[in-house]
Amino acid sequence: AFERRRAVERKHGRISMVAVVGMLVHNAGIELPGSMTLDGSVKFSDISDGFTGLFEVPAFGLAQILLGTGLMELVTWPASDYSGDYGTGYLGQTLEGEELKFKLDMELNQGR
């Protein structure tokens, strides 16, 4: 049970780090060109910064986000994988043994 909780903590920490980077990029004014809707009525640049922007995303867009997140959770990063290795490597390197344990522990400590 502890190993599963540790794996879930590691996974959620990684997701949180990506979310923070996404928020910082958006708040810096870096946005994708184009539209969020097929008819072009809602552009990416029309979405506000912060939490209020969530309510400006069309319902179909939110459904796509939830579906994509669910697929990532079930297929790419399965809950049964406790190793911390989700096929992405560590900056292009494959770590094993004590070095892998050290990096995973460091990741947990820095993410808290």
C-alpha cells in the first residue's frame, strides 16, 4: 500500500509541475495561435489568465481535456507501475539502481 501511495505522489507531483509551467507560459503571454472552436468564435488568446479562464473554455474543450487526462492516466502512466519510470527517461538517460532511487527521492523532496 505504501509503494502505491508513493507512486501516486510522484505521478501527481509531475503533473503539478507541468501545470505550473503551463500557467507560467500562459501568464507570460505565450499563447497558441488559432481557435478553440471549429467556427473560430473563441480564440486561445481570448481565454483569461488564472482560474477564471477555466470557465471561458467551451464545454467540448473541457471534455477533451478530461478525456486526454483519463487516457494518459490509464494508458501511459498506469497506476500499477510503481517504478517511477514512465518511458520518458531522465533527460535522455536511463537510470538504474541506487542512482534511480536517489533521483526519485530527490524528486519527491523537491516537489513537497
